[in-house]
Amino acid sequence: MQRTIIPLLFAILLAACATVPRFEPLDLNAGQWQTQHGHAVWTPESKKPEVTGEIIIATNPANDLMVQFSKNPFNIVTAQKRAGKWQLEYGPEGRRYSGPGEGPPRIIWLRLPELFKGSRPPLGWTVVERGPKTLLIEHPERGERLQVVLE
């Protein structure tokens, strides 16, 4: 019995580590994408330095979205939701996460369009409107902080 369990466990482990395919490249000029540009300051955690850069928030009528935070010439964060799936990429670190649905509440990047429309933030997050197109979004427990100013 032990001889059959070990290969079975190994096969399950390999299947669990399989990579989910990346989203196809996005053409914001195609379709009915609406884009907003601005600047952001992000502190990923309380003990990490803040990063300042440019932000693009793009949405379409199908409720797809793309949020890209970059500091020229590097993409720092790219978050996307398309067709009931989500994907998050941390450019400098080469990490990528994805899955079905709306995405975990921890990933505030996926919630930015809703927050700018006045939606309530996920549990643990606070949002302060600092002007007509300026939000300060914080998760005090983790020390994550994101301030976004749209043009």
C-alpha cells in the first residue's frame, strides 16, 4: 500500500504546482476600455519602504479591469480581472498569483475602480477620500498603505 501512496502523493503535488496560464496581453485601445491615469504612493508593509510611481486604472463594460502601478521603466504591480478570473503580478520580484472569482480581499489593487465609485472597502481596510480624485487606502494591521491621485 505504501508503494502506491507515495507515487500518488507525488503526482498530486506536481499537479498542485502546475502554473495557471497568464492572461493574454491587453490592448487598451481595442474595445471600450476607459482609462484613468495618475500617481500613487504604495507602502507594501509597515517595515518596507514606500514606492512612488504612475498608475493606470482601466475598466470596460464587461467589468474587466486592469490596474498597473509602475516606476519607469519597470512595472511594479499589474492586477487584472477578466471573465471571472483574476491575476496579480509583482514585476520586480517576478511573482504571479491568479485564480477564479473576484480575488482575495487582501489584494486591494483589484478593488480600486470600485473604491473610486464609493464602494465599501474589504474587511480590515480603511478608505479616506482626500479630494475628488484622491484616495488614501490603508490596512492598519499589516501596515499596507496606498494613496492614489487620479488626473
